[in-house]
Amino acid sequence: MADLSVQIGSLKLKNPVLVASGTFGYGKESAALVNLDKLGGIVTKSVSPKPRDGNPPPRIVELPAGMLNSIGLQNVGVEAFVKEKLPFLKTVDTALIVNIAGSTSKEFLTVVHRLESEEGIDGYELNFSCPNVKEGGLEFSQDPKVTAQVTAFIRKATKRPLIVKLTPNVTRVSEIARAAADSGADAVSLINTLVGMSVDVELGRPKINTITAGYSGPAIKPIALAKVYEVAQHVTIPIIGIGGIMNTQDALEFLITGATAIEVGTANFLDPRTGERIAAELSDYCEEHNLASISELVGSLKT
């Protein structure tokens, strides 16, 4: 049997398939349907210092090739996460990566400080890229200097693996990725959602309350692949590929392009077992292609 394990900093994942933040809750929501132990890891819904109500509805719109969402980082806050969500997550035999959101560098630090004393957490993913919150989020990963400053600031506070999640809504995402890598990030994950909108032609108004929102789903995969390829030419740290991954072929494309691991996002809304199925089928692919390790695929693109 092929070795599906991959390395993200000091963290060894049993396989390269994670579920993306904001699409899988805190894990327990899907536990009755999915064998969570078969996943390479769970990236939690965002956790902020205080609870957030998120944006008012309507905040989700289905489109022919994807969806718009403007949830606004609704979450229970770090204290409730520790008391109500973490106990279950500790029982799951897979890596636990906590996605952290903040409007300032100090807010990111507040969450990290609170979580550092808790066992069972394997790493952090810093959300520098959510496009539907007016303060924080997008601004961090639009500017390489800000990305570098905040990454370095958090790096001093933890020895746990640090993943910086990047927005595609910039001119050169590789500059942002390099800034994160040079400042201590163990990996970068990309892409987060694109900025999009949709209009109700009968009412003459946007379908989303915030007018624009994050666009995700199969339509963004070619863009995500191009961004992963760009970043792979400029950094040596692992890349976690995200964007339009609906099946095993999609996952393979990201690995071949240069991603060490992948995150399944929007597909979880259609079938929460997508990640589990991809992990199993990656094993089959390796056997069929006489690969001893999934790592042989990473960055194997022929150009």
C-alpha cells in the first residue's frame, strides 16, 4: 500500500486531504455521516476572540457553477470553542488545525495565546483572506509587508505549525506567499474565495446583503491551480491547495501542480463524504500508477 502521509512543518498528516474552514463546522456536525478518522485533517470553522454573529441574511446564494457566501466569520468565539467544541475534536484520530480570524494582529495573538495551553491542537491556519468582512481579513494578505509583520508576530507566540491562508484577490499572490514564508510560516494555503456578486433582475438588487461576497466552487479551480503553480515557483514551504476541489481528479491536479496537501471546501455542502472518498481514491491511484508515496506526485508537473 502506498504511503499517503505528507509533512506540513513538524506536522505529519496521514494523508493530504483536509476539510476547509467554514465548510465542515467543527467536525461533530458531520460525524454521523463521515468517518472523520479517514481524513488527513480537519480545519475548523474560524475562531475569533469573541463570538461573532456574522452578516445579516441573505448571505448564501447558489449559482450554476458555484456559490456566493457572505457569512461574515460567524463563530462561537475562542472560549466557547475550547469548552464546547474542542473536547469532541480531541477524540478524532486526525490532525486538528484551528482556523483563526482577527481584525488586528492582537486579536490573532489573543486566540493563539488562549489555545497554546490546550492539548489536541496540531496547528493554526491564519485567515488573512476572508473577502466579506469590512474590517480585517482581506487587508492582511493584500500587502506583503503587513502579511510579514503579522506572521512574524504570531510566529513568536507558538511553536505549532503555522499556515497562512491567502486571498487570490491580489496582483501577485506569490509576493504575499514569499512574505509569509520569510516570516516564519510553515505553509501557505490558497486560494480563498474570489470576490463576486449576483443580481436579482426582478428586484434590481444584489442577491447578497453585503452586495459582493466570496465566490467558491468548481468554477474557480482553474484560477486556483494557476495561483498554486505561481506560488510553487517562489516558495519552498508546503502549499495547501484550495479551490473547486470536487473529486479525486481535482485533488490530483493540485498535487501535480505543486500542492503538498489539499482542502475540500464547497463540495462538503453537496456531500460531506467527499474528503473521505478522495483520500481512499488517492490510495487507489497510487497503487494503479505504481507510486510508493503520494509525495512522488507533488510538483511533478511536466512543462
